Amino acid sequence: KQEVTQIPAALSVPEGENLVLNCSFTDSAIYNLQWFRQDPGKGLTSLLLIQSSQREQTSGRLNASLDKSSGRSTLYIAASQPGDSATYLCAAVQGGSEKLVFGKGTKLTVNP
Amino acid sequence: EAGVAQSPRYKIIEKRQSVAFWCNPISGHATLYWYQQILGQGPKLLIQFQNNGVVDDSQLPKDRFSAERLKGVDSTLKIQPAKLEDSAVYLCASSLTARGNSPLHFGNGTRLTVT
């Protein structure tokens, strides 16, 4: 059974700092891995999707990497801004199924 | 494009009552998902539809939860009777294709409180 873990549960940084959010998964036979952002009282917004054959994906100030062999993914946020404050969740799509398994998320606070 | 629409936004009911949630996915999206998100947790898949057929409902408590997607478009999720532990946000999502090939688009959810 796939389990997805995100550490830390919460992170507070000053504006302008570069930061890394971590995601680990127990079963490396994934189809892809996705990163989402969730604002308070809102649904999830898809940020990046990395196929199992890819090593990274970039969108603006965001870069996500995937290392299947070690069961890890990271989300790198460059030059953080207060507007980046949100909860970031990663989800693994298990190979052979169509189910996304989510982590509990990392709550990020960027202080002005 | 219009996003995933969900209603109601909030619902408060007493235990043992019934409740229904509605979801309208993005036009053309074949795959529809219902997730349950308990405070402080990641979303948990309840049921996944491909068009109007069920792909996965292994984590749906079928003794009290039911869902349907008539005509492969809108969907409703029902809880009858509700328990205190059903208090959560119920999120609907849709995607163009299955297997997570394409990103999921989420609605804003329905926050259910069972007293």
C-alpha cells in the first residue's frame, strides 16, 4: 500500500528566501507524481505533474524533481513571496491503478 | 474555462440525518473524483468515475455513502445516515483523462459539519 509523507508539516520563512519542500513515497512503482497548492477554504490547484520517466518539471519560480529509486520528490520555490503562503500537497499515482495517494501537506508561511 | 462547480458550500446537519452534495465538472472531462478531506489530512479518494462508470470505490463506506454520475456529467454524493466522523470537506475533481495523465482540477469543496 502506497504511503506518502511530507516533511516538515509546517514551514515559516522570510520573504525572498529560496526553499525546498519534501515528499517521500514508499512504493517506487508510480505512474506520476503531482504537486498541488491549497489555500484556506479552497480546493486544490495543480502546480506541477512529473511523469515517472521524467526527472523534473519547471513552472515559473517552481521546480519539482523526482527520484523514483529513492522514493523522493522535492518542490523548490525560488525567491518566495507572501502570496506563496499556502499548504502544498504532493500526490503519487500508483502504477497499475488510477488512484492518487496524497500526503498530509506542508503548510508554508512566507513572512513579509 | 469554467472550473469545477460544487454546492452547497457549507452544510450543518445532525447525526443520523442525510445530506447530498452536487458537482459539475469541467466540460469535456471524462474522469470525476470525490475526495474526503478531514482537517489536517490530505484528501482521501472516495470514488472515481470514468464517464458514468465507476473505476474505483474501494474506500467508499457503502453502507452509508452512495454516489452517481448520470449521463457522465454531473455527479451527486449522498450520505445516509451521517455520523460525527463524516465531518470533513468533500472535494470534487475532474480531469481530461484517467490514470492521472492530466492534472486534476478541484472545486472549492463542501464543508460538512455533523453535530
